[in-house]
Amino acid sequence: MIDNNLEKTLSEETKPLNFIQQIITEDLENGVCDHIQTRFPPEPNGYLHIGHAKAICLNFGLAKQFNGKCNLRLDDTNPSREDVEYVDSIKEDIQWLGFQWEGEPKYASDYFDQIYAWTIQLIKSGKAYVDDQPAEVISEQRGVPTRPGTESPYRNRSVEENLDLFARMTNGEFEEGEKVLRAKIDMASPNMHMRDPIMYRILKTPHHRTGNKWVVYPMYDWAHGESDYIEGVTHSICTLEFEVHRPLYEWFVDQIRTSDYKPKQREFARLNISYTIMSKRKLLELVKDHYVNGWDDPRMPTICGYRRRGYTPASIRNFCERIGVAKRDNVIDVGLLEYSIREDLNKIAPRVFAVLNPLKVVITNYPEGEYELVETENNPEDESMGTRHVSFGREIYIEQDDFMQNPPKGYFRMTPGKEVRLKGAYIVRCDDCVCDADGHVTEAHCTYFPETRSGMPDANRKVKGTLHWVACHDAIDIEVRLYDRLFSDEDPAGHKDVDYKTFLNPDSLHVLQNCKAESSLSVAKAGDHFQFQRIGYFCVDPDSTDNHKVFNRTVSLKDLWTKKKE
Ligand code: ATP
Ligand code: MG
């Protein structure tokens, strides 16, 4: 649930240590280790999402806090799903978030030779065997936790036979699925992962780094701890689903280690956010089947999607800091993420005028063909951002929503007979409007009061409504993409027997083509952030060209100027 006292969130100095920071502090105090080495280990089989951002902030953050180091390790043990495109995007996203890994990026595939050598060692000591049974039979024989499983008929093959068969597996003599290498641990263990887990399988897909060198690949469990060990990782932080793998992680490391050093695996709760999904497989499906426009579609919970949408690295880091590190799975309200974005953009985004659904207003007593510059602040939150001049003239645009011919009581925007302030310029009184044959208002007519301009005697005259506007002669046409939640259900993947795609929000994207903006935006560059006053925060999309600017709505804004009072 959303914390209503976010402003009061404890600062970093006074915040109590989370349980992982406590473990590390104790390990350093007790001499379990004398330095800290962490790693962030994504599998390059998709783009990173906001859940990964949490793991990134945690691992890189711990290294920073304890003066240690954090590696980037691509966990590339399954060539059939992996690609360099993903590796490149992962690097870009981590750096964009503001973190830098130690040295060169590392790859589990760098360690294939070493892991292979350890495998031979295990076979020789009778702790691994080749199984000829198909995967389904193996999994069937594992049984259930409450009863011992069934031992494979191949479990007691001789060391020689195992060495020979594994060599032939490695040489490509067998097809995928024909044979696997298993650890010989305990088929009666209450922990299913200890029931002779598979160590190697045959995969005849070229690997994005090792090419055709290998046709056998180590499984995650027989690669991850070993990679940690090779890299001298002191604390191997992963998500809760790996807690049950921990005994196996330790068993494997115990087979290979030659000193007291042993990486310590600890688990934290995955990040889940309401109204979205976090599974890479499902996100890939949305991309492949064109439910969204690519991994960086601004509706995606991916880091590149958020970047394109206009989220800032600081806001994502602050969000991760705020949600903390827990031992229990939970769902974070998407509103908390949006809060963090608004908080950051409020500080850094220049204010500009843009009108999304324009209605022309003619100021009938303003001289034709004349215009003037009015001065307005770039950010009331930050005076150092200065002011700018905006052109004002006889014809301006306001939002269609900001005009009503027959308003209900308490409507303080533009309506015949009432006065409103045009932000930064003048107070005007609406006199009349023009309608088309269907009765839709096409134009409003107003009278302005010259002495209400800033610095003039009547500048502080009280009126209840203040509107943003864009002068017609100065306006540029812009395209605006309004995003809403990608799913209309709080937990789209959480329904038994109902596909998560059922809950895709059909209104998650609205494109407005004929919006008007002040001319200063004609030089805006992709990635620039703005607050369209009274509307929300927007970011320039990379689809923009010199003549056609496209803006993504990052997050809406609470209208503090008039709506509150209405
Ligand atoms: P896969 O389903 O492909 O295994 P994954 O989400 O586990 O996907 P990885 O690339 O293996 O993705 O994840 C890299 C690291 O990020 C892991 O340490 C993992 O625990 C962490 N991570 C992944 N998803 C989340 C999440 N939602 N919240 C926090 N950490 C996460
Ligand atoms: Mg994983």
C-alpha cells in the first residue's frame, strides 16, 4: 500500500539497516570476510525490467556502501534463449541507472572450461553420472517431497563408463535430450533440488559467445555458485525462489572449493508492481506478438521503456530505496513508482505551455497583427532555472476542457460573463462564443484588461481560475502520446486459468496529433523532460524530427491551480 508519509521517509543516514546490510556488517565484524564482492547476474534472454532495477540497486548499492565491488555477470548458460542484443541492452540500462560494474563484464561462458574440469573431477570421485532417461522420466522419478524418489537405473554406472559417455556427449555423439549428466546426491532428500539434479544437458544451438565450441551446457545450479566462487563473490544476493536451491548451491561449492572461502547466498523478495507483469517470458511475448511496440514501448515495465517514457534514473533509484528489501513477497502499488517520478521531475523539469485539445480564443480588444512577450518562470521550485519569454497575441489556444458555455455551479475556468487569468499574461473576461452547426464551440471571444499584466496596478486582482495558453502565431504543432496502464487488472498474471493478456488495457495509448505548444519546444531534443503546465510531465520521444516533435506523457499531474477549488 502507498505510504502516505513519504516525505517523512527516513533519510539514508537514519534508516535502519536492512537484513542484508546487517548480515554483511556482521560478516565484516566477525572476520567472515574482509571485503565485499557482489554481482548482478542477469541472463541475457530479455531486456531488464523494474524488478531487475531493484536487484541492481541492491547489489551495486551494497558494494558502494561497504567499499566493495560489484561485477556484472551475464549468466549465459542457455544459448537457445540468449542474444547479444540483450547483452548490449543490459549494459546500457545498468549504466543509465547510474552504476558501473567492476572491470570488464563477466560471462558464465568464460568459465565453461573451468566448470567442465570440475565436472570431470566430480565424475571421477563418483559424484556425477550420465543418465540415459528422458527428462520426463527423470522428473517423474524425483517423486514428491514427503516420499523418497526412485533411483535411476543408470545411477551406479562405473566411473570409466561415465567418463566415456560424458566425453561422447561433449563430442556431439548424442542428440539433445538423449543423455544428461546428473549429480549423485540423495534421492531421498526432503529437498527436491538435492535429488540428483541435472548438471549438464545437450544443446546443439550455437552460443552467442562460444559459437559451436560446446554442445553440452551446465545448468544454472551447476554454474551460478561456481561462477560466484571463481569471481570471489562474498555475498551472492538473489531472489526468494532460490532459497530452496541454497543447499544445492552450497553442496556444489563444497565439492570444488580448496579453502575456507565460500560465497554466501542470501535471498530477498522479488519486486512486484500492481497493474503490470514482471516475467521476461511474458514481456517477450508482448513484444514478439506486437501487443506493444517493442521492448522500449513506454507502457512496458522495462528500464528502456521507462526511459523512453521519461522516467529518470534518480526517480527509479529513489523508488528502489523507498520500497526497501524484504524477506516476504509483496506487491508494490504502481502509485508509489509514479510518486517517485513526479517528485524528481517536479524538481528538474522546466515548465512550458502546451495545449492538448486546442480551442481558439480571440481577444477582441487586442490590436490585430500585434504581439508582445510576457515573462514567466521556468520552475517555481527552483529559481535558478530562471524565466523565459512567451509570445502573447490577439489569438490564443486554450484547452477545450477549460471552456464551458453552460457550466455547472463552481466552474472557475472560462465561461461567458466570467473572468479568468491567462497564466503569466492578463486577466480576460469571456464575452461570447461561436458554435458550429452541431452546437460545438469552435471559438471563444474575450476582452482583456491591459492593467492586469504583471507589474501593472491590477496585476494582483483576484480571479478564481488560471489557465495555460499558447499564442496562435507562436504555436508549433506537436504530437502527444498519452499512456495509461498496460493492464486494467491489478494482478494480470495472478488469475488461475485466465490468460494475462485478457487484461491488456485497450485504452493504454492515445495519440493526439494536433496539439499546440509554445515555440521554445521546437529545439527540444529526444529525452528532454518538461512539465506541460496543468497537464503533466512529458518527455521528447526519439521518433521526433526537427519539424515534428513527439512527446510522451511520463506521468500525469495533479492540477493544483483550479481543480482543487472546483
Ligand atoms: P528468468 O525467468 O529468465 O530466470 P529472472 O527474472 O530470474 O528471469 P534474471 O536475468 O535471471 O531474470 O535476473 C537477474 C537478477 O535479477 C537475478 O539475481 C534475479 O534474482 C533478479 N531479479 C529478477 N527479477 C526480479 C524482481 N522482480 N525483483 C527483484 N529482483 C529480480
Ligand atoms: Mg533467473
